[in-house]
Amino acid sequence: MYLERLELVDFRSFRSAELRCGPGVRVLVGANAQGKTNLLEAVHYLATGSSHRVAGDGPLLRSGAEVAVIRADAQVSSRRLRVELELRPGGRARARLNGQAQPRFRDAIGQIRSVLFAPEDLGLVHGDPADRRRFLDDLLGQRRPAYLAARQEYERIVRQRNALLRSLRSGARGRAEPDDDSTLATWSAALVQAGATLLAARIAVVRALSAPTESAYGDLVASSPVREASGRVTLSYQLSTGRVVPAFEGSGVPDPAELAAELQDGIAAAAEAERERGLTLVGPHRDELLLALNEFPAKGYASHGEIWSLALALRLASRDVLAEVGPEPVVLLDDVFAELDERRRSRLAARCSTFEQVLVTAAVDEDVPLDGPRHLVHAGTVTADPVGPGDLRDAEDLP
């Protein structure tokens, strides 16, 4: 899969912009705060239905605009694909596939696949558990499109169950309604079934990520003069019940029925605490992806260089996992090379040379050791015609 054309209208800093692409490497060069990341963000939105920088769609609209448009043409195997998204504040987004309006916005999401590595990805290692859960969910949403609907249904159930628990919290109301316990049991049963589906998919994808993550990390740090060269990466999935599932134990998709039984037992054990706190304490929304180097938790023990290498290895492994079950995703690298030493730059560049399409941003052209056309990004504009490495005009020369 590769993008042929990306068009933005009133998206972020762009009133109107067009980027003509093709297979191989494309480098977007420009000073800071000129809009380079916005272009990658738009491609990432096509793949996941969300921004990697903000929670809602409102900040994605250019100031004063009522709607933003992301339009992309792509080549997927032997067929051409056009995806068009219209983003509005308040969740009233619309989507078209090949000119046909889609009844559900999510039906257009993931048709164009991508893997994005950005500086924010350091949070995959030292950030909150929610960062790592979102990493797994975004990956699964592209690997198995039905997962998006399953996750939305689960989140709806948790919201409804939390609302009921808050109403049952001691002192929240004068007396309990006769059917409150029955209603809570109904929502608990729904959470168990929906949650088991998510758990099975997450554990399976962690298992799939394990080997390619360790391989990518080892490749990035090979011949390193420091201890990280011998570092072994291990991934594990920790359920809210406390059980840890190492990725190297077992393979494939675990039995959802067994996971449902575990969730049911966990909810029963946490029943009193849930009523006291008015909060659902058991379920995939409270799980954790555990990352370790040399059997030590990466969070808290890894050096800055190890964090960069591990976060990048997770994204490179995501690309491999997606390519196993569908079209190869577009690889997006947001100002990555500037943060790497010469050895890691060369090793990352060697990997990128084998990918079908790579879009790279950089403030300094010389930081990117990749051949390929360059586009200059300046003040919300993108040069339509690319130039070769070293042939860029200075941004100050643009009108």
C-alpha cells in the first residue's frame, strides 16, 4: 500500500494543501512549527480515526473553519482507493469511500493503514498504562477492523455501569431501588462478554508483537558499546485481576470463555470496592502492557537511549504485524532521525529502504540518510513539485 495523493482543506495550519506521493521515501523538510507533523497526523487519522496529539477533533480544524477535510488517494495491491473524511466539532464526522457516503464513519477508518513513530511515543515506555493500552487498541483497530466496534461497545458498557455504580455509592441516594442489583448484574454480564473479546485480541497481538519487537530492538542497538547491546526485550500482558500473561507463553488467540470466567470472578471479588468507589475496577480498561529489558521493568530502569530504541522497536514491530494480515502500512517517521546517533540512523535507514512507502519529517535535510524526493513545508504550504536531496530552497525564499 502507498499513498498517491494527500489533500487537506482547513486541517490544522493548512487552508489548502496537496502532497503528491508515490512508493518509496518522501521527506518533508521545514523549520519547526511549519506544519510537517500535521501532514503525518492526517495520514494517521485515516488509519486510526483519531489524532496522536489531541483527544477530540476540535483542535484539528483550522481556526475559524467549520469543517476540515482529509482526502487521500492510495494504491492498494492492484486497486485504487479514495478515502475522504469530513471532521466537525462534536463528533459529527462524515466519510466517503470511492465517492460513496458511508453510513458509519468507522467503516472508512483503517482502509489506509499506517504506523506512526513520533517523539510522543516515548510515552509508550515511561508513560501511563493508558498510553500502552491505546497503542494496542490502535494496532488492533487496523489489524482487525471489527475490533473498533467491539471496543466502542465495551466503552459504552463501562460508562453505563459506572453511572449505575455512582448512583449506588453509599450516601448517593436515600434508598436503593428494588431492581438496582438486577440491573448491575445485567451490566456486569455485558461487561464480561465484551471484555473477554477485547482481552483475547489484546493478548494475541502482544504475542504477535513479541518476536519482531525483540528483533527490531536488537537490530537497532547491535554493536553498541554500552550494556543495552545485550538487552533482551520481553512483553507481558497484565490483567486487571492481577494475572500476568508473558508473551512467550502460548501462541495465537486465547480462549475467550476462560477469560470471561476470570473477569466474572474478578468482578465478584471487587464488588464491595466498586460500590464504595462508584467505579468499575475490573476489565480491559484497567489492564497493562508490561515492557522489560534484561528482566527489569523498562519504565523506571531504561536509559533515555534505551527508551528511544524500545519505543521505535515497538512501532517497527507493529508494521510487521500489520503486514502479516493485509496490505503493508505506510510508515510515518516524525523528526526521528535527529534524535538518533549515527549508528541507529544507519540501521533505521536500512530498514526503511525495504518498506513500500515511508514519509519522513525533518528540520534539517542532512539528518535524513535516505534517498528520495524532498518537499519543503513552510507556513502552511507544501511545495507541489519535489526536489532531490540537497536541492531544497531556503524556507525564507518562499512567498
